[in-house]
Amino acid sequence: MIVVMNHGASKEDMEAVIKKLENTGFQVHLSQGVERTIIGAIGDKTRLGSLALEAMPGVEKVVPILAPFKLASRNFKEEDTVVRVGNIEIGGSAIHVMAGPCAVESKDQLMEAAFRVKEAGATILRGGAFKPRTSPYSFQGLEEKGLEILAEAREATGLYIVTEVMDSRTLPLVARYADILQIGARNMQNFFLLRDVAAAGKPVLLKRGPSATIEEWLMAAEYIISGGNQQVILCERGIRSFETYTRNTLDLTAVPVLKYLTHLPVVVDPSHAIGKWRFVQPMARAAVAAGADGLLVEVHPNPAEALCDGPQSLTPENFRRLMEELRQVGKIMNRTLPDAH
Amino acid sequence: MIVVMNHGASKEDMEAVIKKLENTGFQVHLSQGVERTIIGAIGDKTRLGSLALEAMPGVEKVVPILAPFKLASRNFKEEDTVVRVGNIEIGGSAIHVMAGPCAVESKDQLMEAAFRVKEAGATILRGGAFKPRTSPYSFQGLEEKGLEILAEAREATGLYIVTEVMDSRTLPLVARYADILQIGARNMQNFFLLRDVAAAGKPVLLKRGPSATIEEWLMAAEYIISGGNQQVILCERGIRSFETYTRNTLDLTAVPVLKYLTHLPVVVDPSHAIGKWRFVQPMARAAVAAGADGLLVEVHPNPAEALCDGPQSLTPENFRRLMEELRQVGKIMNRTLPDAH
Amino acid sequence: MIVVMNHGASKEDMEAVIKKLENTGFQVHLSQGVERTIIGAIGDKTRLGSLALEAMPGVEKVVPILAPFKLASRNFKEEDTVVRVGNIEIGGSAIHVMAGPCAVESKDQLMEAAFRVKEAGATILRGGAFKPRTSPYSFQGLEEKGLEILAEAREATGLYIVTEVMDSRTLPLVARYADILQIGARNMQNFFLLRDVAAAGKPVLLKRGPSATIEEWLMAAEYIISGGNQQVILCERGIRSFETYTRNTLDLTAVPVLKYLTHLPVVVDPSHAIGKWRFVQPMARAAVAAGADGLLVEVHPNPAEALCDGPQSLTPENFRRLMEELRQVGKIMNRTLPDAH
Amino acid sequence: MIVVMNHGASKEDMEAVIKKLENTGFQVHLSQGVERTIIGAIGDKTRLGSLALEAMPGVEKVVPILAPFKLASRNFKEEDTVVRVGNIEIGGSAIHVMAGPCAVESKDQLMEAAFRVKEAGATILRGGAFKPRTSPYSFQGLEEKGLEILAEAREATGLYIVTEVMDSRTLPLVARYADILQIGARNMQNFFLLRDVAAAGKPVLLKRGPSATIEEWLMAAEYIISGGNQQVILCERGIRSFETYTRNTLDLTAVPVLKYLTHLPVVVDPSHAIGKWRFVQPMARAAVAAGADGLLVEVHPNPAEALCDGPQSLTPENFRRLMEELRQVGKIMNRTLPDAH
């Protein structure tokens, strides 16, 4: 960390900063520039949070040098983390696709979706039982009934289940049914929930918040890992920008950036990012070409009748075609995708 | 709502859309343009959420005409909502300032802060007992002990207490101590929590999410109001933009926009938005000049020793000066601020 | 276009709006909703710009229904535009890669870059003679001398030249040397320059402005096309978001969106968008997988000595490897890339 | 400047960086941390631009310590710059309001606007003769005829004229008529134009680009100052964010930030930022309360008939009321505004 003193900082100001740093266990070295004095501090970065150096007299700004995450970083653990879900591995040599409807609406709907995505080669079934909706007047999910239907679909198809957990109170219930606990974008910084899913001991799919930087996202992962659970899958799902043609702006560059900064597996959800089914197929291809370890794709037996996010859902037939294309792109990346049945 | 059909939409496509709209209770009228056919639909906007019109064949896009919020809108209720907290009124003729430290750190710290802000004219004491922190390694708050100290400060000074509630599980605990329940920016779309604070029956300070549009923010308020609690205070605290010199970009224009769109009172938190104490004073003045009903200001007896957000905290002395200036700006707005003691 | 009247709009207000629309040649139809009256207007969208309907009494807002661009739209011209540069076609079945250094620094540097990118399979040489630089103290380009060197490299290698034109005054000079005139991101809405390059009659590479929506970008293309020049190539080069790890946020979804909205060819510049060479390779692959018609890639014989944008430049060796990968991705897309030599 | 070496950087990597820095005239000092080696460099920051350190082997990132602007900075020149226009001073004790229509449409329109804003207390008349318009089909301004009308209005009212110059070619023409040359937001980084207005020797009103950081904006000012013209007025006019209710997001915090970072005067244009006249009045008050040295306000004799930006234009009557309010806010700030006549 670098502390930049301002133009008129006094000797006393400098000494106060140095004393505070040394008392917190940092090694300090001073550098007098033409315009400014700069204080460098070396030590345990996790202690920095509690210092209010920028509030000290004479301090112009504090410039962090190292990323604030530790357990999540590639420096801390060089080899890729592989998250095991039953007999599959996310972050290994295979690319896994998690597909299914936005929300569980009925047994018939989910069963059809499950069989169709399974046939096409998906290994994990997605579907929300608890749905975070912008409007209180929108369909909010079937709740426990939805979880039961998901479990039936798992039984019938052999697919694993990823589903969203919206708060700590319903976590034990959701954890009874889910194979992967999904933390939604709006909950990426719900720190109580992060600590609780850490304790739940199941793989976690951590979606990026719509206005979260990559660094903040990795700090959210750090909450889970430092809570004792290293089975974290990061999911890029679009960030908020000024562009309104798509629902969000898919930040696909985050994929190679994350592969460089962290050992955690990275998957991409083009459906939510874009909001229009028409563009899901090319962007799913692009995600694999960028190095993603997997995908989340919305598939609905009948998008026009969906209670949630129909406009961004693929038909089973379009999904099948997408999977065929992904197998080809995967080959170039030396990754395999499960065969269609 | 307007449904725009695409260039090549067939007669059957159009009829399917019309049928779906009519079945949901909308009145429909058709308009054939040179390039496109457009279908207008009139009816209860709260039912729109469940239609997946954009997923229907031949539909290019759906353009909503009316804002999706209802109970929160000025059309629904024309006169200003005044939120009563003990013997003060937020949204009435007086401007109320909520001041205090970011976090409750100790009894001494909070008591000193409380007495100093009270002397300067604040009527509400702010201070976090549960703190949402980006890093798991940062100080996370004194929790219940912090709430007890807040209650002691209320007892000693007569100030009312606003403090953040971070999740539903700790809500009953926080609600026992707080006069106003604060929903933090990161929780603005924590819908379970919104429903629960609605049921708690206490005034709610609803901070704007850092990437929330004004419309989404009012939809979050709609969750609380439709849950039976109309005592909602909106708090602008900066949005995320590309500018990095300040922590966030204070969207002060949201103040007059909200006064136009909704009947709810609006307050501004310049401290969190800006992140640097130096600029809090001018922006607090600007907030009152823009029409804000109140302010949230961080004040710490010794910012350089703060465990949280020291760089954006005013000293008690600076806060006193700020209050004097605000009284003058308030006068121009025909609003009063409580006197200093 | 839809005009939404506000709650309390009078009959006179409505009649004034209708009269104004009819006088401008629009067909008008009225629709009385429960809460609002809505006026629909059908007619030539290019005349809308001159109406100030939102300033009329009683008008709440104006909602455009159709995109404002016309000549650039896929509705106006269904088949893909193919831009011919010498004996190559951009937007045809082949994918063309434009490669070279950020700036022309010397004859040696450019010649080496040119021969190396040519060997790897590039068909167009990029290199700036006039450089827009954030700082007045940075290297601003060799100007005419740089253009001469570019022409020598063309002579020696057979590569075509794309280079930036920064203003109308130097346009005749640049047009004498360039095969494709590049409009830089900062000039996307330099409307005088757009009109002048339209008149210059050479292919134009139009970079997206860092804060331009897709719609505004297509309106910039509309300036060129309506000025009589349809040889426009759109170049996605990243938009400005809150994320700071990369220089900009590459909006790759713009590629399939543009292929849907317009007939113009679309290329991607991952180097400028990302700003770090390490991530250029995966994102170039992703761009081709998303459907791009070509790429702009920065290649420098010795990035560490570059006078401009070294950190995002590939070495010739890395570029050769990238081209090999792109050939494979291209195959999946049924597109060819020129062979290496 | 701080160069952070990466984890596995070799001794040779480090030595190469040090050598390059020393050769460019920097003083270097090394600091070995637990995880990283860090190289500090002290010297003339204006030379940094030409180094490509981040492209050197072993370099993780380069962290600038000082702002890149020099002549524009408060450190370089402590006292406020006052820009003289005829017998008025911008940046002095008086607040000056520049008012008038978006575009000069006719002699009648401009004359009426001029007399009305003069009566209300404006000292400078704004009005575009050359108009940058998103659509090629919109009114593009009266060009030289418009400039002549502006000059007539100056003659008749004694108001000074601020008007936009769109490119270098028309600069001599515009400079013949204008008292202040306005650089529009889209041209903030049109570097040729910046150099040319520097040479023109007239006061320059430099609007902030919609996606420009404060630092980039000051670098644009640095182009003008380093070109020999210190008469630069900065104009905040909104930045692009995800919020769509207003045209742009007025970043009012930029006002006190700029007063801290630079000696140049700062004015605010709420009309363009917001795009809706209804919210101009509160935000103009807020701008003065935040410390602005002046305002740009759109006023049109008949907004509903305006050829450009009618929805954001005040009527003369509303403008008169606004000026009365501003006089009161100004008083609190110890600033005067010219009286109404």
C-alpha cells in the first residue's frame, strides 16, 4: 500500500501516519518526491480495512498495490479448483451446461424441460423455486412445491439441480433439495447469506452483481472460502451499463481475467445478461471460445407461455442446436461436452 | 403497453397476441403503420409481469407506457406522505438531519458523537451495529451490543435511532431498538427482507441500490407499501458510474424527480456517495437546495481512528458549521432546521 | 411514435398535439386509457427530430416505436453489405484481420510489423500516423511521414492500409494514402467529419464511441450513408463501464445485435477494448465465435519499446498463434481466414 | 509512479525496468515486499506517457501516484483563474448566467430570447449556429446566418455571446463572432480542435464529455493551456450512466472536486444534463449551492415550437423566477448575481 501525502503535509502528519502503520504491524519506507512525499507500507493486506488513513491530516490518498482477496487468488493457490457435483466435475476438462426454465411453474413444464435438456447434453438442471422479481405483482415462484418438483426431475433424469437460495431462513430448505446453491446477482453482497452458504457445505454458484467489479465479486467469493467452503463457481451474467438494447452488458472479458486472477471455475449465463433469446446462441459460443468452464442457459418448453423470462428462453429445439455448436467450439478449446442422447 | 410486431409478422401472429392480451383482461386496439403493426393494450398494469409477449412469434418488442409502480406513485396519492418518528415528521415542513458514525464502535465513541450531533441540531442518530463490508476481514459491527449502546444514546440525548437491518433473521432484534429501520443499498432488492420490514410496522429508510434505476427503486418501495407499510423514506446515496474520483456518483437530480413521481419523502446521504469528507459540505447544501426532505451525514468524534469510513466522516466541529449553512439554505426553501443547542 | 399525455392534460392540450402532428404529415389515432390518453402517430420517422412535443403543455413523454436509423437498417436493405477493398471483401465469406502497431514509429518498426502480420495471414495493415492522445505530452504521431511509411509498407507487402483520420483538414492528405479511413471512437459523433468522409468515397471503418449506444452508432453510420457512401464497416472497441480492471468493457453482444439490426459488416478491436495483451487472444476467438466479420489487432515487433499502447500489443509470435486459432474457430462459423505464408 | 512486478518476475526483469526508468530521467527506489517487488519512480510525470512499462516482462501493473495534469492543477497555480469577457469576470465574486435557446432559429426568436434573458439578469447569451445532432435528418443550425443574428443580438442587448465551434475549419468564422468559444461535449477530446482554440486566443468554455472522467477532462484543458491559452471555463453537463429517466446524470459533485483540483472556473449546464425543463430549476439552485461559478441555461420564447431541445428549455417567465431564486442562494455563498432590469 502507498500513502500519498498532500502538498502541504507537515512532518507531524507524516510521523503520525508512520506510527499508525507500524503499530498495525506494517513495515514502512519513505520516499520524498519533487512534489509529494510517499509512504510505502508492506504487511498483511487483510489488516488494511481497519485503517482510516485517508482521514488523517495531510493524507491525500491511499493507493492499494495488491488485490484485497487472498484465498480466492491464483497466487495463493495455483492449480485450478475443480468443484465436484455427484460424478461430474466443474472446472475440469469437460464443459458442463446447466439448462432449464427461469422458474419451476408446474410438474409438467419442468419434466418436459428436464428431459429435453438432458437429451441435448445438459448435465445440470436449472429452475427457480424462489424467484427474486422486480415487481411485487409478478409470479414469485412455487417455493417448497417447486423444490419438490426439481427433486422429482432429478430422480427421473439423473440431472443435478442448481437453484437459487434467496435468504438465510429458507437456506436449510433449499439445501435439502439442491446440488448447487445459487446466489443470485442481487444477493452477491448479502454477507449474512454468504457466510451461511459457506457453512452449508454444498457447492455454490455465485452470480456477479450487476454493478460489481471483478474485485468485489472475488471478495464475495472470499467470504465463502474464508467461511470454510472452497466449492465456489463464479457466474458472469452481465453488468449494468448505459446500453439498453440488451438487458445487461455481458462482460465476457471477465472470463479470461478471472482464469488469470483466481483458481475458481467460471461459467457464463448469456440468457439473463442479454434478455433476448435471439442472441443467446452466438454469445454462448463466444463464452466457450473465451474459456468458460460452463454455461447457464434458459430453456422453456414453450417460451411464449413462460411465467418468467420467456423472451430470453430458448426452445428445446434451439437448445439442441446450440449444444451441437458448443461441442465444436469446445473441441478447439480441448474441452469436451457431454453427448446428446 | 404497446406491442410492436416485426416486419414479417403474420396475421396469425397478431391474432395470437391479441387473444392473449384479451384473455388477461386487456382492451386491445390495432394500428397498421407503414412499416409495422402496433398493438395497444389498456388494462391493469400490475398484470403485465406475467405475460411473455416478447417470446411470441412475430413480436419485435413491448414498450411499456406507464410506470410499473402504483401505490408509490403521485398519481395514486397526490399529497405528500409524512413519516412520523416520535414527535418529529419527515417529509413535513422541517428538514431533519440524521447524523452519527458509520459504525457503533464503543459506548464512549457513540455517546460523544450523539451529544455533539444533537448540539448541532440533528434529531436522529445514525450508527451501524451490523455492517455490510466488502471484505470479510473488515470490522463487521458490534451487533446486539451496538444496538444496546444506540438505545443508551437515545435515552441520554432524546435523539431517535436509525440503524441498518441486514437480514430477516436479525430483524426482530434490530426492530426492538431502532426507530427507523434502514435497508442498505446492497439490500434494496432483497425482496424477502422488504416484505419482512413491511410487516415490522416501523418507518423504513430505503437506500437506493448503486445500480438501481429510479423506477426499480420505487418498485422496491412498492414491495413495502403493498406489504402494508406506507412509512417509507427514500434515501439517495450515489450510483455507480465510470467516474472513480468519488466513491459513487451522487444523483442529486433524483431528488426533484422523486418529488414529482412519488409522494414519499426523500433524503440524501452525501457521505457514502462521495467517500471524501471534504466534499460533503457543499453537496449537503446542494441537496437541500434541490429539495431534499433530510440528510444522512457521517460524523465521528475522531475520523482518523474510525473503524469504518473515516475518510468520509465529518468532525463534530465541521458538522456544526454544516448545520449552520443548511439552516440558511433551508430558509430559501421555506423549510426549517432544528436549532443548535 | 406514441405521445403519452399526463394525468391532468386538457382537451385543448390534446388537440394542440394532434394538430401539430397532422401538420407535420403524421396520421394520428387516439386511445383513451384508464389513467392516460395516448396519441399514436404514423409517418416518416425522419421528420420526428424537429418536433418538440415533450415541451407542449399536457405531454408527459414521447415514446419512439421505430429505430431512428433508416438507410443503415436491415429492414431497408436485407442483404449484407460487402465492402470491397482492392481484391478483398469485408463482410463476405472470408474473415479479414487488420493488424499492426498502434502508431507508426519508424520505417523499420512498421516494415517489420507489416511483414510479420502478413506472414501470419493478415490482409490489412493498421497503424496510426495521427494519434489522438489523452495527454498533450504523449507522442502524437509522425503525421505525413507516417503515412508515407504506411504506403511503402503497402508497396512492399501487398497489405491494404487502414489508418485514422482525425479531422476534416487532414482528410485529403490521409485519403491519399489510406485504403480504409478509420474514424476513431472519440470522433464517432464528429458530424462534420462524418459528412466529409462520406464525400471522400473511400471505405470507412467507424469505431463505436465509448459511451455510444448501438442506436447512436448506427445514426453515425446513417450520416455517412445518407452522405452517399455505403462502404461503412462498424468496429466494436469497448464501452465505458464502472469496471476498471480492463480499459473498457468489450460489448461483444453488439456483434450479433448489429448483424440483426443492420446490413453493414462488423469487426471487433479487442486490443483497445481490453488494454492488456494477455486477454486479447481469448477475446479475439470469442469475437469470431460471436459472428464478427473481422478483427483489428495491435501487433508490435517489440511491445516493451512501443511509443503507444505497448501493454495491449501482441508480439508477432503471439499474433501468429492467434491466427492459427482463429482459422479453427472460423471453420465452425463457415468462414475462412487467409492462410499463413 | 509505482511499478508492481509480478510474483514470478526475475532479477533481469527488474533490472530492465529500472534501467528504462533511469534512462528516461527518473529516480528509482526498490522495495521488496512479502509477495511482490515494487519499484518507485520519481521524476517528470509528463514523460511517463511514452513508456510502455506494462508491456515489459515481469511487470504486473503500473500505478500512477500523481494526477497527469500539470498546468491545470491547483498545485501548479494556487489562486483562482478569473476569465475576463469584456467587462465581466467569470470565476470572480459574481455568478454569471449564460442563457438562451439551444439553436438560433430566426432573428425574431433570438432577439426575443436575448431581451428576456437580459431583463432577468443574464450577462451572456447562448445559442447554437452550428448544431451537433445525433440524426442527420435533424435541424443542423443556421451556420453563418446564425452567427450574424447572434452578433446583432449582442449589439442590441449588450450581452456577450457564447456559441459552439464544431471543427477547426469553421473556427475562424465562429471566432469572428463569439466572445466565448464553446467546445461541445462530443468534441472534448477532439485534440486538433483543442489546439486550434488554444491558438485562437479567446476564452473557451470546455464541456465535459459524456463519458469523460474528471481527470480526462482536465487533460483536455491541459491541451488548451499548454497551447498558450489559460482562459478556460469548465462546464459540467452530465455524464452517461445507466439511469434513463434523465437524459444524463448531472455530476454536481464534480463542482467542489474541480474547485479543489484546479484553479479554473466551473459552470454547470443543468438543461442538457437533465433534458426536462421541470427539473432545471432545483438543479440550478443546487449547482450554485455546490459552489458553481456560473450556469448555462436553455431559455426559449416558445419551447413547444423549438427546433432543438424544446423539452429542456425554460420559458422566459420561468427563467426570471429561477434568477430570483439564484440570487438568494448566491447570497448564502457570498456571491452576487446581476440584478434584473
